[in-house]
Amino acid sequence: MGMNVNLTPQLEELVRAKVASGMYTSASEVVREALRLMDEQDRVRAAKLEQLREDIREGLASGASQPWSASKMKSDALARRARKAA
């Protein structure tokens, strides 16, 4: 399937530079690689979003939040440390 694509001058120069570097043999190869990378990035982004949604569901299902006190947490940690040292 043939397709014509219009690029900005900056993107056109980038494609030309990639071909000139020898890493790619044609502009089509550069564009195909860019599209593969974009597809991979989209899949990673979707997986991260799904994980975030799952984490939120787990958090909501865990029940009501409990009050938190920095001083209580510190004293509990110091007590555990003292028990380990004994």
C-alpha cells in the first residue's frame, strides 16, 4: 500500500539525517521504525494506566483510611529496633 505523508521541514531533515547516517536505507524504513516505536510506547502507556487503575481499585477496596501519626510511627519503629537489639 502506497501512502504519501507530508512532514514539517524539521521532521524531513531528521528523516534525511537518519538515512544519511547509514542506520536506515530509506525514508520508509525510518518511518516504519518510528511507527513501531510509537506503537510500543502506546502499549506500555496503556499497561501503566491499567496498573494504576488496578492499584486504585485495590486501594478503594481496602476499606476506610486510618488516622496516621508521625510521632506514633517513629515511636513504634524505635520500639521494634530496641527489641531487635535486645
